[in-house]
Amino acid sequence: MHPSSQTALLVFSRYPRLGKVKTRLRSILTAERCLELHTAFLLDTLDRVSLLEAACHLFMADGTDDEVLRFAQESRLPRTIQLHCQKGRDLGERMWNAYRKISSVSSKAVFLGTDTPTLPLQYIREGLKKLDQGQVVLGPVEDGGYYLLALSEARRELFQDIDWGTSAVLAQTRSKLQPQEYFLLPPWYDVDTDQDLKRLKSDLGSEFEGFPHRTTCFLEQT
């Protein structure tokens, strides 16, 4: 396969730093436990996407090149995962810069976060199929954002003038697209709050493809 025809999975995550991750759960978890949960989500996500036929790129925010490399070594990440630091003033600029970086070697890009540890892998596969048809693909999150954005061509406008971190993200992104230009995957949920964590525990009651074992172990101790 020619490298330019590959699909690239761009996993976006914060560097696992104490006191800086999963802060919305500090009402029920210590800073140390928030760090453990964030790390479990991140490593489980990387394991899960390894089951998909795509090149994996990990883009980390708030960490230096040395920190990201050390984390990868300590976590024994496969060397097939390509490591990057996010660069840009806001999330949109960081995503656009990441897209530009991989577009020279991959014609298709799929952005994923790490806060959906039970997201059915079939949803991502469905998105990859729609991407082959030249459509932009969006995976809606119930709080108004998205868990997935997939592109087969440069669409810089999708990263500009968006109120990142708000319930308006999905609607603002869709407003920049014609209805026939994009495909919506089924909605899913991010794990950000106490209620989300309770829902996650319930969803982990039975095995499924790409089962997030680290997250499950964490919740068994909570």
C-alpha cells in the first residue's frame, strides 16, 4: 500500500500530569485518582484503535517532547504509534496543525479523543467506510461536541471560529458543511462527570470488542 493512501488515526490527549487531568471529577476523586483514570482511558484507547486498520498517531498537549517519549517508554507503547506534541493556541489550531503534519503521508485523517472508552469500534469502522466515499464524518457526543471527526481532504474551516469545550461545537461544525457533505455516526458519551462515571460502570458489566481492561480495573477499586 502506498503510504499516501493510508488512513491515519490521530488520538488527541492531554499529557498525564497530576492536577491537570479529569479535573471535573475532583468532587469525587483525588487528583491522584483522576490521573490514574486519565492514564487508563488513554492507554485503553490506544489498545482499542490498534484493532483498526490504520496508522496510529498520538498527539499530546501540555507535555514536552522528552516527557511524551518517556511516557511512551514507561507505558511500553508499541513503536508503531507515532508520537507528537500538539502545537497551537487553541484546540482548533492544534487539530489543524496535526492534520497538516500527517497529510503528507496519509490521505485520510480520523481525529479521536480518549474520553469514550466504551465507544463501539464498529462506529469507527462505519466512519472509515463513509470516508472512502469522500464525506466528512462526525461522531456526535451527547453534550454537543463530537467524539470523532474524519476528513479525506483539507477542510481548515472546520477548525476555525468554533467555541471549543462548549455544547455548541457540533452545531457550529455542521453549519460549515452542506447536508450532503457529511455523515453522522450514532451518538455516544464522554466521561467527564460523576454521572458519566456511573454510566460507564454499568456499560462495563459485560465484555465487548476492545474491552478497556485498565479502566475496568480502576473502577473496581473505586
